[in-house]
Amino acid sequence: MVGKLARDTRGAAYVEFLISFIPVFLMFLGMVQMGLMFVGGLAVQRAASAAARAAIVVLDDDPQYYGGEGRMQIGGGSGSGPSAGEGLIDFLGSSGVSGGDTGGMGGAGGSAADTGDSARLSAIHSAASIPLFAVAPPPSALVRPESVMAAIGNNRDPLGMPPSRLLSGLVWNNTGALAVRLVDGPASRTDQRSFDAAPLHEDDAVPTPARVRVTYLFHCGVPLANRLMCNDPLALLFGADGAALARLVTGGTPSLERLQAISRQRELELARESRDEIPWSDLGDNARQGVGALGIGASLLGMSMRVKVMTAEAQLPIQYANYQYQSE
């Protein structure tokens, strides 16, 4: 009887399929998430380029459009210029998208954008936001468990349609996921608030450069793969230990299995913290609190939100106007 069972090969193909399917399927999910992250990186680089192109014009534009904010200056005005969200609404209106299509979100959280009291920086922030609409997470990512179709875009789902992504992009980009900074050099942590006026028409003049850094929280929506390749907002906000405590508090009744899962996730985040230098500080306090609140909300709903911090820089010479505006 034992020899007969040893010679029995029925079901061998089924067992081989079960053994190979899980790693192959996980590799497929990882490739999908990696492809989406590559597209996100391209969008962030394009946003940095758009922000730099806006900065070289906005910095020396007429102060009357920026609440009296001085030429070649960031801050110091009355703050009465258009907010980042209002600037986006104006752009969408000029492109044929009416206010009704955007849900009447006039401000769209522009006051929460990391632009301080600078109307000029708000305009630059708006320019950086537009390319990132293409990679904004759909609303379904915040209200229901994830799926591969939702991550790559499901046009049959009302919450995955382009207008819905536009709404979520307005909220996502202006309440924490996007930060725009004018810095004084590559990889610098020092903001540049004033710029020298260098006329372009003089032969020996060297145009003053404007260097813009864009920091963006890319939403990772592919299940399983996002837990291996992306960061938990709670870990970014509180650290690995604080995130483990938050999961323990918000996860309901403790169990041995859940404690083991929290411990494994903590070890993974500690290893990632020691390996990667995450530019989380670029997002500012309001932005970090907003995204952290989304992470806590997802945890309370039994979901696990994942994001990847992406940065890009671009530099261009400022288009200085060697004359006074009529309003000056």
C-alpha cells in the first residue's frame, strides 16, 4: 500500500501550480506597482519643471497680482493673492472645466498648502499641482479596500472616473501630499526668500537662477506589493514605534496573530528607516498632520494606506524685467 502511494503521481501538476503561483503572482503585483511608481516619478519631475518655469516668471511679476508682495521676494505681502486651490480652479475654468464639474471647491484646501503667507509661492504651487492630477489617487482608495483595477484606473467605477480623480487630486495635492520649496542649492534644506535682480540684456550679466524642489506623496494602491515597496503614513509621522502603537490602539481587540503582524511591520519599517533618507520634513507640519490623519482613518476602517515620498528639483534663470511696473 505504501509503495503504491509513493508511485502515485496524480495531482502533481496541481501541487506544482500551487507552489509556483504565489511567488509569480506577487512578482506580477510588484511589477505593476513598480511601473506605477515609475510613472509617478516622471510626473513629479514634470511638476518640478512646471514649477520652475512658473517661478522664473512669477518672481518678478507685477506685485499688484500678489497682494503687494515685492518683486524677487517670497513673503512680505498682504497675502491677498489667489490661493493655490483658487489658482487651480481658474486654470481648470480656462481649460473648459466649469466650477460645477469640480464640485464648487473654490479654495480646494489652498490655505492648507505649504505656501506660508506667500501669494507668489501659491502660484508656483498651483503650477506644480497640475501635472500631478494624472497620478492622484482615486476617491475609492480612501473609502474601500484596495484592488489592482482601482490602482491602475477602473473607468467602470464611478469613483475611478476622471472627474472623481480630479476632485481627489484637488484635495490630495492641497492638503498634504504636495510641497513646493525654493531652495538655495541642490539638495539644500535652506529656503531662499529673496533673489538678486540681474538684467538679462547686459552682456556680462549672469541671470539669477531659481531652484525649485517638489516633494510629493505618491499613493501606492497595488495590494500586497505596496506593503513591501512603500511607506505607511503612520510610520512617517510617528516613527516605527509610534506607528506600531497606533495600529495596536486602532485595531480593535488584541490577538496573538495581530501582535505578531504589528511586530513584523515594525521591524520592516525600522530597517527601511536605517536604509533610506526620507525627505518627509519637506512637507511641513500641516501637510504631515493631514496625511497622518488619513492614515489613522484608513487604519480605523481596517485598511492599510501606503505612500512613497518622491522628490525632484529643477532650476532655470529668472526672467527679470529691467523696468518698473505701472502699479509701483
